[in-house]
Amino acid sequence: MAQPLIEVKNLTKTFDGHPVLDGVDFTLHEGEVLSIIGKSGVGKSVLLKHVIGLLTPDEGRVLFRGRPIDGLTARQKKAYLGKISYMFQNNALFNSLTVQENVAMPLRYNPSVEREHIPDRVMDHLDQMELRDAARKYPAELSGGMQKRVALARALVTQPDIVLFDEPTTGQDPIRKNAILSMIAAHQQKSHFSAILISHDLPDVFFISNTVLALYEGRVIFDGSPEEFDQFDHPFRSEFVQSLELLQQELNGLYSRRQFKIRYQTDLFHNPQNVAYTVAVFMLEDRQRMTEALGHPATQELIAAMGTFINKHFSDVGGFSTRYSAAAFVTVLPFAEMDEARRLIEAFVDDLTTSGVARLARVRPADGTCAAPVEIAISAGLAQGKAQIALGEVIASARENQATIARFNVACREKKE
């Protein structure tokens, strides 16, 4: 395995006799998104400040490519910090500067960026965050969600190798939280930066993470994949997952993935009869293209509306659903053979293409529309399951069988000159 980009070894920090971090260890690899979860006050922000060198540990070390950062020369330390961008929890925008000036600030202190290129790079990032119209406004004139996007644009404008996100979605509604995470994921896939993202209350963080680190009472109690976290047995997990489930229900009324598995195991897996069931996987196709045309917030509204519609339609016939990935949903139809499931899907398509599409198509971007509408396509796949077959295998089979079941148009984002 390649050498880690950043290593934290036995990091310990105490404030006023109170231990905040107690022997914390973790690694961040090139191109990885590491999410640190835990309740407020457990030391997540303190941990990030050690990584960037704003705090010095009582014990332990932070290493960059195998070298302790406290042993770097002034020149090496400057080069290290030049690779890192930090998105602060409270945004840390300068109220006396316009949005454009706030985003430009880190470029003005970067000797590798030519001055004449700064305005174009800034406006390019403001476009990506749907903030061009706010370029000459001041932070106090913006909503909380827009301020978050300004802070995100500023964090990414230097094209950093490493980005540290300190609670990037704090204080946002569920749709905006998902939109901000969608922006982070899109930029990470495009630029391939490595990231550490801390959060205490967001389920959808798992959709963009390679690794999850759980902090509890100053210690790391879990370090693994989001899928492995599903099997993690600890009081913290139950406490944390309950808060996630409340947010998941707030978003679209769907079961959380944990609740979905419990329902599956209760109704089907532990059923003594060898009854069949059918799994349906629904997906909003080509999410990246939609995001480019509609913007992140409108795309997230569309995904949430789709989830709500799926949940309502199939719960009426005994089905139960969950959000499976960023733009995919899984529905289990208990005791349904394939022929019956196909009829249920046909009824769903009829409902979707009449009242359903009309409701979904009401989604509009906040910054206007343009002449060419964006085509939205929804696909679905079916697979038969039985208790002795792992649910994951059935879902994988359903995804292989996916085909487009509905198309409709929504107005696209106005192109800014």
C-alpha cells in the first residue's frame, strides 16, 4: 500500500486539565475522503487544527508523507500549508470584503498564481457555486446557505491537494445540506483532492466517504468503511444512528438504511416460510449532467421529491424503501413474485407520468430558467429474492436489470454571460 498522505499518531490534547483527545490515530490516503463523526464537543475541530498546525499536541505527532510536521523547516512548513485549504465551521468570511474579494483572497497570497488570472478563476468558482449574481454583495447581505457556498468556493479556488471541512453543513436545512455535500463530492471527483470532513449530524456524509472515523470521549472507537459502520456494535452507534434516522425521515420520509435492514430481517429473512419477494432499484439517471444544468440545490430537491414519491406509492401496497446511494432508492416488495412486481412498477410509472411528473417537474433552480429544458430520466430494475439469498446480491441483480421507465423535462439553469 502507498505511504499515507497524512498520519496522526497517538495524538493527545488537554485543555484546563480536561482531556479532549486521548491517543488518537488515523491515516488519510491520496484521493480519499475521510469523515470524522461524533457528537458536538468531542474534539473533532481540535483534531483538524492539529492537522493544519494551528495547535500543538501534548503528546503524539502529525506526519505528512512520513515526515513530522513539527520537524519541517519554515520553507517546508509553508509548502505543506500551501497544499491545504480549510473550510471553517463558521465560514470565517470577511464582512468588509465582497463575495468576490473573499474568494480571491487566498489567491492574492499565492505566488504561483498570476494576478491577471485571479478574476477569471474567482468567477469560475462563483459560477460553479451559483453565486455569480452575488459577486459584489457583502456576506451580511447573503443567506446562511449562500455564505456556506462562498466559504466552499474560497476553500477550493486554490485547487488544493488537501481540504479540511469543519462542519460544512451546520445550520442548513436537509436539502441544502445534501446540495453542499453534492458540491464537495463533484469537486473532489473532478480535482481528486484528499479531504477530511467532520460532522455530527448528517447521514448523507456516508455517500461521499471512503472511510469513517468515530470519536467518542476523546478516543477513536471506529475506523472503517461506511458499510462496516452498519455492523459496528457500540452504544455510540445506537445514539448516533438515532439522530441520523430523524434527519433521514425529515428529508423524505424513507426508512434509514438501518431501519430498512431491520424491517427486511423481521418481515422476510427470519420468516420460517421460504417466501419470495422482489427488490426494485430506482435511479435518477445522469445526475452530473442534471447538476450542471439545474444546479446542486434543485437537483437535491428533485432527488428528495423522487424519494418521497417512491415511498408514498409503494408503502400503500406494503413495500418499504430506503435511499441507497446519492441518486438511487431501493424498495422491497414483500411476498411479490416477479409478474406481480412488474404490474406494480407499471402502476408506478402510470402514477409517475401523470400526477407524479407534474409534481417533480415543479422543481426549479433559484436563479432562473433558460430556453432549453433538461430531460430527466428515471430507471428501474427488478430482481427476485429469497430469504437464503443475501439482500445485497438481490440489489446488485436488480441494478444489472435497470432500464429507463420514465422521461420528463424541467426548466434548466439560466446561463450567465
